[in-house]
Amino acid sequence: MNKPKNVLIRGGRVIDPASGFDEKADVALADGAVIAIKNIADDFQPEQVIDAQGCWVLPGLVDLAVRLREPGHEHAHMLVSEMKAAMAAGVTSLVCQPDTDPVLDEPGLVEMLRFRAEKLQQARVYPLGALTRNLQGDMLTEMVELTEAGCVAFSQADKALGNTQVLLRALQYASTFGYSVWLRALDAHLGQGVAASGALATRMGLSGVPVMAETIPMHTIFELMRATGARVHLCRISSAAGVELVRQAKAQGLALSCDISINSLHLTDMDIGYFDSRARLNPPLRQQRDRDALRAGLADGTIDALVSDHTPVTEDAKMLPFADSEPGATGLELLLSLAHKWHLDGAVDLHRALAVVTQGPAQVLAAALGSRQGRTGRLMVGGLADICIFDPACHWVVQADQLVSQGKHTPFAGYELPGRVRCTLVGGRIAYQAA
């Protein structure tokens, strides 16, 4: 591995949401770390200078919900393409889901994934281990061995865990060893529809997923957390009622965090249009009152993080009737622009819009790693030189053929979005630079 160069990032607006620092300043990097911001030593000799005039210099983004499709799609080089997409997105740290093929329930699979990812020298990859064998929901995995192999927490991905006894034992075990459990609040029976229950789903003849499919398991999870003391991260909540339950649980002191997807932040069930399978998502898009509540919860800190929910889906799996198509959408390359759009919509101040893709998810990841203060999601002297340089004045239209990811399907296709990543550095090395 080549030693990182001395790098000077010149003339950008440096923003660190965690500390509130926001000034036009130069940034000096050496040995993979930030050695100075603003007050650059006269004897600093940069080997590389990056002109950041007119751009924001930000901490590298942290994305808590990315599917890399490996193991399982090595023949298609999915890991290579999706890591390149992360670099084009300014995402320097990502958490990948365990619902691969085969499932990440064996230490050897986790070690191989980490080895292949590290060899690419791009985003830092933090795997979630499967909570139960093959995600079947009946037998717990060997959490200690998976942790030693590199898993940061344990999850069922989008698989509902219907056996409350198994979930209780999982939380007891996780609490004993200090592990985090990441769960989708999803009822195994009520959550089998393809669209959010409501007037639109009824009119279109689509099977519905009621809000109670999310809130009933949330009540169960919170009761088990009270009994076990376990730390839980709720993944991609989607309803106004869900936000209120999270708010109450946090007020009661439960060790709880949660995230929402960029899709739920901006879209509603009306965006399904005429059975547009690009809007076939999991969780399904809900009504405007839900979207408004999610925005408010993200703005006031009830919701900790905004995620891309990046799920590359093949052409064959998407080009089917709406109900038969595979749920999911590409999201990595849209994450920062959509966070910026949320700010420009007047819903939130800029620092909060940036915090939910840097500081907030970094804190969730730090909690999973067992550290009070993680090294990611910050731009500070002595911190990692994981940096995203973003041009807020650039506007671009989302076009499938211009996405780096092999997943070309997104409900935002055709949207004009504000701002674009110009450069991404990981450990002081330039991993991506726009042409």
C-alpha cells in the first residue's frame, strides 16, 4: 500500500457539522490524517494541491444502509462497481447488509468480504452479521465469532423476525456482550404487501402494508429492550406513528437510534404514478403526512441518520409488473444531493442537513463499535483524512446511464438535483475526482 501524500485542499468552505466549524479555510493532510485547518504551517510541503474554490470541504459521508451484492455477484464485479459508486457519492464509510447470497452468517464469508473491500482501498466497509442462521429467524448465529471476523452489529436485514422468543434471546445475548442489534420494524404477516395501505393502493388494486405493520413490532422491540437493556438501531422507519413511538422511547431512556431513507424523506405513495416499478420500495412510500413527520423527526434529532438504502436491482428484476418486481433502488450517488435539496426546500438548516449524513450516522456506527467517539464523520485536526469535496452550485439531472452503480433504477430518474461531489479522499488518498 502506497504511503498517502501530503495534500493541501485550498480555498474551500470547510464545514464540520459535529463541531459547528464553518469557515473558508485551507486544509492540510499528511499520513492519512488532517494535520491543520486554516493555520497551515509555513514549512508544510504539499505534494498535491486540490483547488476547492466555490466548494464545500466536508467530512466523508457515512451511509448505514448499502447493499454491495457480494458475496453472490462476484461474476458481475458488483463489489468493484458499488465501491466506485460510493466514491462518486463522497461516502467514505458504509455499513453493508447481511442478506447476500450466501448470507453473512459465517466468519469466513465476512473475512473474505472485508479482504476484498480493503484491497480496493476505497470506502471503509463495516459488515452487519446475520442475527439468525440464514436469516430464517429460528437459530441465532455465533455472534462472538462473527464479531471477531469484523461484523459491527447484527441484523435480519429486511426479513421480519416473527418469533418473539428468538428475538428476546438475541437481545439478551447482545446485551451481555455489548453488541448492537439493527432491526427493521416489520410484522411478518401484516408486512407482506407491496404498497402502503391507503386510498391509492386500494384504487390501484395493490396489496397494502398498514402502518401497524411497523408500529406493532416497535412496541414489542421496546418492551424487550426494557427487559434486556439491549442497544437497538431501527432501520428505515417510514410512518408518522413510528416517529412518535421513537420519540417516546428515547424520552424514556432506551438505548435507541434510528434512520430513514432518502426515498421516504422526499417521496410519497403518489410517486408510484402509473405502476412505476422504480418506486417499488421496501419500506413502501407512504402518505404526505408520514413524509412530513419523517422530515420533522430528522430535523429535530428524533431520527439520527439519513441513509441511501442503496439496493442495486437488475433490469430483469425491475421490468416486471409492479407487484412482481424486486423492491429497491440505487441511492448512493443521490445521497448528498438529496440531503442538500432537503435544506434548500426550507425544511432545515444546512448544518443539520449535513449532520444526518456525517455526524449522525457516525455516532450510530461508533455506538455499534463500542466507542463513545468514532473517528468517522468528523473533519478535525488529528482526525482521519476522509473528506468529500462538494460543489453546491452544480445542478445535474439523474440519468440512469450516467450512474456509476450497476443499479440503474431510481424513482428520482429525471429529477434535477442540486450539488455534486467533485472529489473524495479516503485516508488522505484521492479515491475519486470528477472529470
